[in-house]
Amino acid sequence: MELLDGKIVKKEILDQVKKLVNDINRPLGLTVIQVGDDEASKVYVRQKEKMANELGFNFNHIKFDADIKQEKLLKVIDKLNKDDTVDGVLVQMPIPEHLDSKIVQNRISPLKDVDGLTDVNAGCLVHNKDSLVPCTPQGIIDLLKYYNISLEGRNVTIVGRSDLVGKPLANLMINNNATVCLCHSKTIDLKKYTANADILVVAVGKANFIKEDDVKEGAVIVDVGINRQDDGKLCGDVYFDGVKDKVSFITPVPGGVGQMTVAELAKNTYKAYVLRNKNR
Ligand code: NAP
């Protein structure tokens, strides 16, 4: 078994982005809006800030109390959309329930939508048009490509159909000529699909959900899940110790897909700059 090491690939991607942004005559601007005090969000925002600082981006963290009115939030996004020094905007999810996340996400200009969650960018992905793609699924594709794992003609099973991971990943896999099976909580006989997969991606959010019997001998396993255990340690959705001797490649948790997500945000910020300048 070989580990799919996200740290190595992240470093390579960040080095590439650093070279590209060096040729631009101003720092790239990345704004993250956070609403409320979600603990996990604080960690994710800190990781984004660290990456942005490393690359010399102008990082702007806008924080609002949990009871902010939706209209006020939308006005702030409108202002950022018009600001020429801002290349990328994202709203850290989850946001409080009184806010409509679809409306909020879709208010971001598709050209600055570095999370790739607007309907416009989701539609472009379905039609295989160059656009801003959600960071985690693009990170999975880049990680597999780095390790020369071919996608064409392979049976890929994805467990989890969220707008953030499963659905965009299914489209990316199709665009890369894989044969895709997208499973979810209503799937009957899940094992039938997971045990048939050459490449199995699990994004469910349940600790150690996939076990040895659920995977095919020699399969490639991509574990997206990040779950906090009782002892405080992180684990994935796949029972690592159970499957590791049966599979060919597997992502560790932590140190796998999560690393790629931050790297892809850097790439998307640069891409947003390029796309916006092309559209002038
Ligand atoms: P989500 O929106 O909660 O979606 C979970 C998906 O799992 C849903 O599609 C759900 O099906 C499916 N599911 C739940 N129980 C199932 C079952 N028993 N059998 C089959 N499918 C089942 O989660 P998400 O945002 O995609 O995130 C998933 C996990 O990845 C979480 O642990 C999250 O923390 C992690 N994550 C990691 C990164 C990273 O950078 N590494 C990024 C994003 C997310 P239904 O649609 O039918 O409800």
C-alpha cells in the first residue's frame, strides 16, 4: 500500500502558484467572510490565512456576529464584487440557519467564486467549461494525477452527494472519462458499489464507516471524511488500519485530501484573477 500524501502535492502546487503570482504587479486579494463562531470554521479560516500569507496574498477576514441580517451580508458581498483589488471571495460554511446559504453563495460574482459553489460555476462544470471548481474535488483529481493513477475507463464509486464534494467530483470524474457511481444515504446495498470500485471516494462524515469487506483488493481509496474521535484525534470515514493491507493506495487523515483543499484555494484565487482579466 502506498500513501497518497497531500502534503507533498500541496507544497508542489503552492510553489507553482507562488511563481505565477510573482509576475503580477499587485498582491492577489482573497476575502473570507465568517458568520458566527463555529469552532471548525475558525480552524479552516486560519489554514486559509496561513496559505494566503505564505503566498503574499492580501488576505481579508471579515467576521460577523451570528445574528447578522441577510441583507447586510449581501450588501457586503456586492461591495467585494465591485472591488478591483479583490480576486476571490468565499463565505465559510456552515452559516447560521436564518441565512439562506444558496442565496448568499450565489451573490458572489462567478468570476470571484473561489469555492466554485455558485450555480453558474456548477453549470459550467457539468458542461465541462473552464470555470472555478470546488476545491476539495479538484484537489482529489490533482492528487490522483500526481500519483499517475489513471481515471479513464475506471470504475469510480463516490459515497456522498453533497454540493461541496460528491456532486462536483462526479462531474470531474465523468469529464476525465471515468465510469461513475454516485451513492448516498438512500442507496440500497451500498457494498455492491463500493466493493466494485477501482477508485473509491468516501465523503460521508461518519468515522470508520467503510471497512475491509467493503473494498476491492488493490483499490485506490480516497478518504474525504474528517471526524473528531473521543480521544480528540482525527480520523476519516474509512477504517484505515482495516483496509490498508488490502488496497493499493490510500489517503491518510489528516494529511491527505484536507491538504489539497487549501492548495486548490490558492490555485483558484490565481485562476479567478486570470478569468476576470480575460473577461474585461
Ligand atoms: P454532507 O453534506 O453532510 O454529505 C454527506 C453525504 O453522505 C450525503 O450525501 C449523505 O446522503 C451521505 N450519507 C450519509 N449517511 C450515509 C450512509 N449511511 N450511506 C451512504 N451515504 C450516506 O457532507 P460533506 O460536506 O460532503 O462532507 C463529508 C465529509 O467530508 C465530512 O466529514 C466533512 O468534514 C469532510 N470534508 C472534508 C473536506 C476536506 O478538505 N478534507 C472538505 C469537505 C468536507 P444524503 O444526500 O442522502 O443525505
